[in-house]
Amino acid sequence: MKSLIKLNLVWKIFIAMILGSIVGAIWGPGAESIEFIGTIWLNMIKMFIVPVVIWDQRDERGRRFGRSRCDR
């Protein structure tokens, strides 16, 4: 189990995608009963990404959506 914990995050996501595909192929329409887990996961990612993108639009002085450094 420790070797699984030491895996890179990219590999963990890849393994989860493969396992999700296998579950969907085996259960078929019955896999819709656990669809809420994926929906919650995607909503949490959206809640994290939107503020990060908006915050990234600030420059070092805290101005939002201002002029670029070249326009000074």
C-alpha cells in the first residue's frame, strides 16, 4: 500500500480513469447509481479553478485586468 501512496499524482489520476472506465464497462447503466461522486468531484474542481484564474489576472501591485508591463 505504501508504494501506491508514493506514486506521482499524474499516475494516480490515470489509474483512477482506467478503473472508472472498467467499472463503467462492467456495470453499464448500473454505474449511474454512483454518478453523483463524479458530479461532486467536477463541481469541486470548478469551485477551485475559477478563483485561481481570476486571482491570476492580478499583477504584482494588485491591479486587476490592468495594463501590461509593456504599456507603462
